[in-house]
Amino acid sequence: MSEAANQSSRHDAWQAGDAYEGYMGRWSRRIAPQFLDLLALPRELHWLEIGCGTGALSAAILARSDPESLIAIDPSEGFLAKARASITDQRADFRQGDAQAIDVETASRDAAVSALTLNFVPDRAKALSEMKRVTRAGGTVAFYVWDYPGGGLEFLRTFWTNAEALDPKGVELAEVRRFPFCTPERLTVLATEAGLSDVTCEAVVTPTVFSDFDDYWRPFTQGAGPAPGYVASLAPQARERLRERLEASLPREADGSIALQARAWAVRSKVA
């Protein structure tokens, strides 16, 4: 495995639940309800969630979709511990597991969903095939990922644009380079090739408002994810140059806040 691949694997491990909340989890929590509104599924279904992380989508399912049960799977015990601590609903069962080999009975779930996870799974086709396998005929398989190629995650696009200006050879971890398939066309093909039917893809958008520059910058210094991992790899002087460049380039509202937005692509489909 190359050094870049080693770095990618390490920073994609996403073990630190608290750090993830400040970096990405708070925006995931904003967009999860919109995803569920898009699905508009009936109450009292048996759900499966792949890559539940700290429980952003899990909490939304329990609050808005009134499931009969929810099995939520993630490979990270750090994330699962955070999810279990914050979600005590007895309908939720948080388990450690692999999206590519789901330890759930075939055709036992009414809906299988995933939030902001599929792009990090090495074999995406296998993960979708597994989600299809565990879902009953007529059930729903759906997921969403950030629009990395289209710059839809504005706070992250701004970060990498400025990082690359200072260090053109040092940004191999940038998501736009690693996840070029996160477009409506390619995601639709991915789901269709997994044998899913009635595949559609729509945008879901949420504001990402930072109270000030420190609120924007601090999560990049806490090590959870590729961009924070890149910051951690920089020498102190290089880190400070990046911080100063970002502080000078970000737009400010009259109250000092930084108002950006985040866009994800949501794919929904049926099991024939």
C-alpha cells in the first residue's frame, strides 16, 4: 500500500466521535431529516442503517419515521459508543460491523439506508448488494453522500482550495480527488448496476453557518477526517500560513459569522 493510501485509510477511520461531531456530525444532523422527508416512508418499518457514525441519521429515523426497529451498524467502536450514549431508544440496536458483509438476515428489513458513508467503503458495489440482500422485496434502499466533485460542501472546498495554493503536491487526501464518482449520474449507475430498481437521485441542501472563524478552524485541528489529518501533518509554520490564508479568504456576515452551505446527493431505489 502506498503512503498516500496509508494516510487515506488512517484518516478515514473516523474513530473520534466528539471530534467528528464538531467537524462533520453537526451538518449531517441538519441534512438527515431532509433525506427522510424525501423518502417519505410509512411508520413502523424495520430499518437498517449502514455506517451510523455518531447517530445523526439514527436519531432522525427514531424521531421522524417511528420505526418498529432500527439496526445501526458501524465499524468504529468510538462512534458506536458516542451513538449509544446519546441515543437510548430501545428500538435502536447499535452493532459493530462491515458494510461489505452485513451480519443481518436476508430479506429481513423494510428499508436499508446509509448517510455520508458509501464513498468511504472500499467495495461500494458490494455494500449496495448487501443492502439489497437484507431488504425485503418492495423495500427501499437509499443513501446520500456529499457533492464533493461539485464543491457542494463549501467549507471543505474552501479549505482544500487554499491548502492546494500553498502546497500543490500535498493534498492527495482531498475528497474531490478521491471521490469523483459522487455525481448524480455516476451514483445512479452504481445503484442500477447493483440490481436496484426505480433509482432516482436528488439534491438535499443545508446551511452551514459558523459563528466565527474559530468555529470554522477548530474542527480542522482535531484530527477526525482527511482534512484535519492533513492539518495535523503540517509543520507549525505551514499550519499557521494555512490558517491565516483561510481567515483572510472566508466571507463574513456583519456579526462576524461565516455563512456557507452544504449539498448532498440522495439516491433512493426499490428492491424488486
